[in-house]
Amino acid sequence: MNYMPGTASLIQDIDKKHLVLLRDGRTLIGYLRSIDQFANLVLHQTVERIHVGKKYGDIPRGIFVVRGENVVLLGEIDLEKESDTPLQQVSIEEILEEQRLEQQAKQESEKLKVQALKERGLCVPRADTLDEY
């Protein structure tokens, strides 16, 4: 097989199940239906998978168009090994509640860090004032 440069090498992965990690941290799982020269993706039967600790939940999203610049990682899922996960699948409501509690705990931890730094005379810039890119 000859090597194809760029996104052309993904042509053979059309109609296979893939995991896509986005720049904002979300994880999508779906069937790759289309790709272009900019690595824009079209995923079919897409679910958004949320991981919290040893639990995960899938939120159905349907057809999903992903702009190529937002893709951090793209990988084919081995259907035979997919069910051999040590993680426990839970309902959407339960995983969203777990995610909310985890984010709340992170915010509290961040507040304590900032407070400790302030007590030592250090100033930490707020996250919303920093450039994300």
C-alpha cells in the first residue's frame, strides 16, 4: 500500500467507528462518514462520552460535524475490545451529576490555591483573562 499524505490517508477509515478527542476536552464516538482536506469530519450515530473516575455515560448526539482545527486525536475503535473496559456505564443523569460534583470540587480546590498564594503575596491571573490559545 502506498503512503498517502495528509487527510487522504483517512479515506480507508470511512464507515468505521472512531473516537475523537476535541480541543475543548469533549470525547465523541461515532462512525466516520466523511472527511475533507482540512480534516473536517462528519460523524454518524455519535455519542458524547463523559468520564468521571471509573464511570462513564454516553449522551446521544446524532450526526456531528467537527471542524478539523478542533480535533486533537482521532482513532479507530477496535469493536472486539470495546466491551472489555474496566469502566462502569451509568445513566446520563448520574454521569452529569458526577461531572457537576467533580467540577465543583475542582473549583473549590482552585479557590483554596488562589487564597494560599494571595496569603503569600503572590498574584495569580484569572483564567478568563488569559488567552486560551
